[in-house]
Amino acid sequence: MSVDAYIVLAVVLGSFFLFVSEIVAVDLIGLMVIAVLLITGVLEPHEALSGFSNEALITVAAMFVLSAGLIRSGVLDWLRSMMFDLAGGHRLRLVLVLMATVAISSAFLNNTPVAVIFLPIVLGVATSLKLSPSKLLIPMSYASILGGTCTLVGTSTNLLVSQVAEAHGGAAIGMFDFTVPGLIFAAAGFVFLATVGHRLLPDRASVSGTVASGHIREFVTEICFSDGSALVGKSYKETLAKLPGITPLMLIRGDVVIFAPLIADPRAQFIRASDVLLLKGDPGSINALLERDGVDLPPELGGLMDNTSAGKTVTMVELVVNPNSPLIGRTIGGSEFSRRHGGAAAVAVLRHDEHLRKRVSEIRLRLGDTLLVVCDENHLDELRNSSEFMLLEGLDKQLVRRDNFRPALLIMFLVVGLAAIDVAPISTLAVTGVVAMVVTGCMPLRLAYSAVDMSIILLIAGMLSLGQALEKTGLVGWASTQLLDLLSVYGPAAVIGGIYLASMVITCMVSNNAVAVLMTPVAIEAARTMGLASDPFVFATLFGASASFATPIGYQTNLFVYAPGGYRFTDYLRIGVPLQLLLFAIALWLIPWWWPFEAIAT
């Protein structure tokens, strides 16, 4: 291989490491890929930056706006009402109806906003039926993934596979070309989740239900002792003994850091002014701690606690960081959270099951992080209607404009319908649909900009550049050769299985968009080498790239329900691995049956 090929291979491996480790945000990974390919000269500037003008990327951005416009019109409120009427309070029926409703929505809307809208609805239903949210939220996430594999616009992955396949000489994929196989996959997933999967799901409370249910989840927070604190000079041992449910983690005294156990360190015998204590505890214990005289929040977390005596009614709530939130990648202190939200103080952060041993104000927030927030009850509506996060109070109030219901639904129907009969390319129709949404008032232009998830856009642009580098350096041909050498002796069905399996495994660790861009050229090259039509190979990539069920990190919706559902990483493995094996077995039969192997003329 050439030097450029080794550079590109190093970029691929480095990208995978960054995806899995979550050291940096995915959008930054996309930009880093472009920068490295430019600096090393592997790609010329017009090649490396061509992803930003790519038809698939423009279509994905337009679909974000169309989805947001349809959601804002209240169409999901209508679906929700229908869902409750059909479920009739029966738990198993509720699971099936929930998954069907989410899947139908995700087939035509972007998966992530669908999950954002349905999450508080599901929490509210779980509370009213006295059902653990952990029994509903993973099925909701999986249903959004399965529904997204039923149409071309169901997920950005499908659009990318279609565009990359067309760029490599394959046929463009139609709107409903894979709907029937997609429905078969979805039906199999629904049956599994409603039967076997329901038993594998944990019966665990969400973060917002921990205190009431007795299922305790702990947050990490920090407190400080000001010069005027009555606790200054007191013994740490005696003070901590009076704080049931609180475990100290670290004492920060200027530039000195003292780790637990504090009582074993002679420097931590007495409380000093300006000491910062990092600790963990359940929400109830943290709330009781903050009400004690002499305990303050660090100034960078907000001054609300200093103002509680001014006639305010203070409450504690949990907020989940939304996709496309401006908080992602920023610290609580740096984002001026308290100032922008009426003095509310984000006192703790819960990330999966991690206890982050660093100051709360210095934690860089990620998608799905749960913030424990102390706020004035008069500002709850402001927090509830913020696009930055989701208020986990089981509330399903959403800002909608029902007078735009019909025009928004008509615009989306025309975009999908005209694309299905090939009146115009989906990119043309999607952009026209965005213009129609704005002109008719269904989606104000200001909100249209914020509806586009720039992290996904930058990631796609970076992965398209990486895919171009793989093609240019010959690594696509090399990878397809390795795949064929390993599996072609067993026939084309084995190669299909290998492509699906590789896509499925990789997408559990990295972005499905990255898998689509990287694996589609390999699939097409493998088909070309075998002298066969590329359809079954391409669709093996399409379905495999979306089969992200075994981990929370491969798909945004899985990550989004992680903290609200009270899940652990192993919960996804326990239910996701059997589901993926089931879908893999179905794929081995379904894909070659629906798209028979056909020799191409030489």
C-alpha cells in the first residue's frame, strides 16, 4: 500500500477510537478527519470539502427542518392520543402500540426528535400505570430505529447509503424500495420486544422517580464553605457523620486536592473557608444538604441558594441534555446556565452510571447527561419549553401550533409522495418542502436554523471526505478483496452475511452514518468483483448500519433514553445482542430472497 493509504488507514482507526472512547464530540471528529486529510495532502481542498455540498447532506439537513415543522404542528399529539385510545390501559398492548406509533413516526420523521417528543409522554404514562419507565424506553428507542429502516427518509443513514451507492455506479434507492423488508424486520423486533425482550428489560426506576420509589441513583455535586459559614472550623468527621446518604469524594483546597477517605488525611480534619467538597448522594440527600445553614454552592453554579429567602419557592428537577443542544461540549460554568435560566443552579451531573470525579462546573456536557437542577418554581415553564434539555417531570406539554397541522402534513405528504413516484430527486423536493414550511408559517426561519443538527451535518461531511480518501487510495478495493477471500468460497449469501455482520458490529461502536459511508463502497466493490448486481449487497449495508441495539453509544436515541430509563450499559447488551442475532438470521434469508442475486453483463 502507498503512504497515503497508510495515512487513511490510521485516520480510520483513529476515528474509531475517538468514537468509542467519546473523548471528543462526533462533530469535532468529522472536522478533524477533514483537517488531517487536507494537511497530509491525501485529498485536495476541493475533494476534502466536497462533502459540504453533497446532495445527501443537503437532504439530511432539509429533513431535520421538515421533521421539526411537522412536530411543531402537533401531529405527534394526534398520534399520541390515538396511541392511548388503542392501548386502553393494557400494558402489553401499550408496548406494542407505543412501538408501532414511534416506528410509523420515525419512518417519515427524523428518529431523534421523535424520541425527544415521546420521552416525557412515556414517563407520564409509566407513572400513571405504575410501570417502570425502563420497561418502555428501550422499546421506544429500538422502535424508532426499526421504523427508520422502512423508508428512504426514515434516517440519514438510508439517504447516505443511497447517495454513496449512486456515486459508485449503483442505482439510486427509491422512497419505498425496501419498505416491505423493513416492515418484516420491524415486526420481528416488535414480537421479540413484546415477549422475550420484555422479560429481559430491567424493572428499574428512572432518575426522576428514584426518591419516591426507593430505587436510589446517585449524583455527584459540589459544595463550598464561604468565609461567613458557621461550619468553618468544624470537624469534617463530625459534619459528614450528620449527612446520611452523602459520600465525600474529594476535597479541593486551593491548588491542593485531597481524595477520599478524607478522615484518613490529617489535612482534612477541619473545614476551612473556601474549601470545595466534591460528594455524591441521592437527590433527596443533596436537597437536604443544600438546605443546611453554612453550605453554599460555588458561585459558578449559580446564586439561587443565596436568594431563597426572598419569597421564592425552590424545587429540585432533573433535565436531560437534548440532541443539538448548545450545551453539548460546554461546561456548566462556561455556558452561564444560571444567568440564562432565572438563577436556576445545576448542582450535579449524572452521566450513565459514571461518577465524574471533577468539579461540576468543569464537566463538559454530552447528549443524554442528566442535570440535577435547583430552581424557583416560577421558572419551571421556562425550563420545560427550552430546546436545550428535556424536563423529566413526566410532563408532556409541548409548544405546538395546531392551526398549522394541515399545511404541515400536506407539505410532508407531497415531499414523500412525489419522491416515491420519481417526480423529482428527494433533495429537490426536501429543499422545496423547507421553503414551503417557512412560507406557510409552519416553521419560522429562526427555528428552522436551530432544527438542523449541526453535529450530524459535520460528522457526515467528515465521513464523506474519509470515504473519498478510502476510494482514492485503493483501500476500498483492498477491504473488499479481504472480505471476498474470506467468504466468497461459501457463496454470495455468505458475503451478504459478512457485510451485514460487519456493519452491525461496527455501528454498535461508532456512528451509523460513518458505517454507511465506509461500508457501502466495500459492498459495491464486492458485488462488482463477483460479477453480481449490487442491490443485495447495498441493502445488507443499509439494514446492518442501522442495527444498533447492543450498546447505547452507536445511536442517538439509545443514548438519549439511557439516564431517564435508569439503564446500565449491560442492559443494552442483555436485550440488544439477542435482538441483533435474531435480525441477522432474518437478514441471511430475507435479503437474498427479496433481492435475488443477478449476474451483470460484462
